[in-house]
Amino acid sequence: MIAEADDRNPLAQLLRTANETMLGRSLQFDSASGPSLTLDVSGRRVLRLTAAIGLAGTETCLGIEVLEDEHKDNLIKLLQAVAAPHHELRVTSGPIGRGGEVVSVGLPVALLADLVLIDLNDLASDDGFSEPEVEPSEPEPQTMVPAPVLPSADGLASFAETVGPELVAWLVVGGDDHGRNSGPEEMVSHLQGFLDDERDSVERQLDALSAEPGGPICVTLGATLIDGHSILCARLRSDVLLGVVEGDGTNATLTAWRSVLS
């Protein structure tokens, strides 16, 4: 539950939930007043509306492969309808819906919040509710290798080097391999900036996917802003790795991850 019946502004809680979603997820919002809608969200952006129940005007957004600026006003009306004041609002998180492998841009959650005059960082303005949490439901990302055994002494830098040339840029933060990196300076700098800002959000998303909080996990995501590339995210002990994979590096990634866990 992200909003209770006495919450004056459930829409703020809905937008904060979407804004916390870094890895590609499907978020289903259900209001106690009856309406429901489901969004594909990734990288703090709303990619598409995939389902809606009990809402008028959905034809303007439903079925659109990638939501663009021209859809923002209609999408806001739908969000306001499902996040009706003084009604409980729940969210369920699942694997991203159709088209997760397609390059998508979508609508920034921050833009939607600005248009409805909501400060995503000002929790005090919404009756003091705590930061919303997404309720996981058996997620299945494109590539996920759970940890069957305790990891070996090898770290994420060794894992990255084992993946090979398909991993064109990578960076490790935290733990023994902190600061280890490889690839073009501009790409590594971008990865560093992202992890500096979003490390906590990435950790929460990995916890939603892993067998246990803080457990080893490796995930590849196909939805990126660079055609022909995907994002690799891995966690081992206190280290987190973020990298860019060129082409189909699935087999190399799986092989390298198994070697780390063996």
C-alpha cells in the first residue's frame, strides 16, 4: 500500500513510486475506488500504458508503443483518476511488459510531477508519509542468475574481465574492487555519475529481484537508450557493477557469472 484513505495526495505517492523504479518494471496501481492501470516504467521514465480498468479516455494512451510529449496531458488525467484522494492506493511490481527489449525513451516522471505541481522530494507536503515501496511479485528479468552457492573470492572486476570484449564499459563501486573500471572515459564517467546519484535505488531494485536482500545477483536489461546495447548490473558482497554490453553478450555474461559463483 502506498496511500491510505486519509492521504490527501495519492498521486504524489504514485509518482514517487514510479520515480524510484530504475530497472525496467511493470507497475500495476489499484485504487480502492475501483480503477486500475498498469505502466511499464524504467530509468525514472514512464514508457507505456499496458492495461487500464474503469477509466475513461484510455484510448489516447493505451497501446502506444512509446509514450511521447503529446501524450503527457492525457496520461496525467488517467493518473489523477486512479489516484483519487481519500482512497487507498496499492501497487504491485512485476516483470516489464511487452516491448521490454525495444529502445524506449518515454515520459520522465519528473516532468509529470512538475506539471501537477508535486515535489518528488518533499515528503512533508503529503501528510508525512514515508517513501513508498514497491511490492515485488516473482519478477523475471530478461537474464537473471540466482546464487545457488556462496560466491568465491573473485570479485566483480574479475567477472567483468571474464565477460570479455562484449562488455565495452564497466565500473565497480563499493568493496574491494571499488573504482575498478574499463572502457571509454566518457562512458565510464556516465556510469559513475549514475551510480553516484542512484546507488540506493539500484540496490533496492536488486533486492526485489534477488533471492535475499543483499544477495549476489546479475541482471541484463535490453531496454536502453543506445541501439544494439544493453545494460549489465551485478552485485557481489558489497560491490555493485554497472556496465554497457554491446550486441548479444548473454552467453558470455552467464558463463562469467557462473565462474564467479563456483
